[in-house]
Amino acid sequence: MKSVLYLIRRRPNKLADETTDLILVSGVFEQPTSVLFTDDGVFQLVGLEGRQSSIKALPTYGVSELHVAVDSLERRDLSLDAIDIDVRLASAEVVRELIAGHDIVLND
């Protein structure tokens, strides 16, 4: 089965919620799935405890490869402490490896 990397680049909004729903479907069908939060997509990870979000359910559906781009956090003055879910920090090199290492890469 082909591996999929979802790039989440946008702030929380309706389109972002639909992308998260697609990620959940990938998990339900046990497709190897990873998610990289980058650019303004890092805001998807902030304030999860205070709002309804499918992102909190990703690990429950077998999507446990959640990454966040370090440079995106830094540019937005966010720290790992601001994130309400378990994610792996991804340097620029790791981001390149993630993109190159997946069969399919989808943007939100």
C-alpha cells in the first residue's frame, strides 16, 4: 500500500477540517499515513483542548506520525509547549526526508 503524507499549511477553517477528515479515512483503511504541520498550519495544533477538532482523534485512528516544522513554529513565535497533542519536531532536513520518503504528498 502506498504511503501518504498530508501537508497541513492553513489555519483552522472549514477546508482544514475537511482535510483532517481525509486523514482520518486514510487511518481507518490502515494506509501508511503521516501528517506535517507547516506554515500557518501549525496554528491547527494550538488550542486543541479548548475547541472541537478531529486532529485530537488522529492517533485513535492509527495516524500517529504527526510532525511539525520547527521553522514554522519559530516564525510564528510558538513553542512546543503551545501544542496540545504529541508531535515530532521536524527540522528542514527532516521535512525534505518526509516529502521524499512518501509515495503520495497531498496539500490542504
